[in-house]
Amino acid sequence: MATYLIGDLQGCDDAFARLLGQIAFDPRHDRLVVLGDAVNRGPGSAACLRRLMALGDAAQCLLGNHDLHLLAVADGVRNAHRSDTLDDILDAPDRDALLDWVRRRPLALLEQGWLLVHAGVLPDWGVQQVLQLAAEVEAHLRGDALREFLGELFGNQPCVWSPHLQGAERWRITVNALTRLRYVNVAERSIDFHCKQSPASAPAGLLPWFEVPGRASRDTPIAFGHWSSLGLSWSHGALCLDSGCLWGGSLSCARLAGPGPADRPWLDLVQVPCPCARQPSARKS
């Protein structure tokens, strides 16, 4: 049995199919986790969801910011963006089944000693707190008042964590960290929502979330996606698997070996090249 982690699909179903073939994925024995953003911007969002659903319990997909955006657009809480490619889901005959599957995905998982999230983890959060906060949001996403909950979920405030946060503010900062985080303003210990470039060109005072000194989750390896300008990287115990498939880069997959040597705690890395579905000049995440 093998456990595979795959970076952001964003509707690139052809690359997804080729990658599954290259690793000879067998749903009878293997497990697959997509690290969020299965949909949007690429040409095959509905196909990606159907392929994942067909794998049954052998496949899981974390919720990313684009997946939550899909739910909000479908429920009339947010307007579609001009660059969205969600109509193949919204107009599908199996729309309800697709959306129901998405809303029941987790925000965080612990697999073979690895913490898995779409974007990042705030410095003050230990692993168990991440899982607890994720579970709180997941319960609401799966509940009967989805539209009302989604209506409170989007926005940039608060941007500083406090254990005293309650209700919508607590849920919002949880979702923003787990699905949107790249940089932390170290002096303020706040989420920065503006900088998206690679660390080499980041403004002074900002650090990638995984580099913040004293990070409470530092003893647990973490795998994430979301940050295509960072690309495939292993640093400070964090593995980024978003290698820009949408932008003509690669779709990346790591086979887990559980916690191992600090320099490379996974066994195999597989990549397939991807055609460019979006031009870099329009690049957003």
C-alpha cells in the first residue's frame, strides 16, 4: 500500500489522469490525497471531481480556496469571477452530487505522521489545534445552514489569531490560514494577504509561514499546495507540491514514507508536464 500526495489540480484533468497512470495508482491498495484546489481556472473541473469521486474511499481531497469559492458561487453567496471555469460543474446534470461531495471534504488531515493542508498553518497552532479548528469549520460546511455559514466565511479580518475568537471571526481566520496563507508579518504575527511572489522577492518583515521562528507545528512534517510561485520545495519541515500545473509547469506527486530523514522524508517524487491553461500574465491563486 502506498499513500500519494498531489498538488493543486485546478481543473487540469488530463494531467491528473496521466499522473495516475504514471504512478500505477491502484484504488484497491493505494491512497491518494489531493492538497486542495481540485477545481477552477483549468478546463476540466467537473472531470477532476468525477475522477476523484470514482476512486471512492481510496481518494481524498482537501478544501482549498477555489473549492470554497465554488460552493459560495453555487449557493449565490459570491459572484463568479471572470477567470472562473466552474460552469461545467454549475451546469452539470450531476451538479448536486458534485457540490455535495465537495462540501464534505476536510480542511486538514493527519496522514502517516504528516499534517496536510492546502495553504498553511499559523505559527501559534500546534497540530492538534489545527485539526480541531478544521473540524469546527467542516461541521458547519456539512450542516443544514450552508448558505448562511458561507455568507460569513469570506473576508480578510481578523488577520491575527487569538484563542478568544468566537463564531464567524474564528471560522474566518481558520479558513484564511488553511486555504490562503503564504506570508506572516512577523512583527504583528498577522496574515499578509497581498504578497504572492516567491520568498526571494518578498518585502522586508514578511516570512513564509513555515519559516516563522518558534512555529508550534515545527516538529511535524507538513505538506501543502496553493503557492505556485514558490513551486516544488522542501524547507523548514514543509513540502510544497504546487508546481504550477495550471501555468504550464508540472503536476507533482510525492509518495509518503512517514516521518523520516529531515532532508527528505518521502520516498518518491513524480511529475508530469502540463500544458498552459492560463497565461502567467493573468496569474492568480
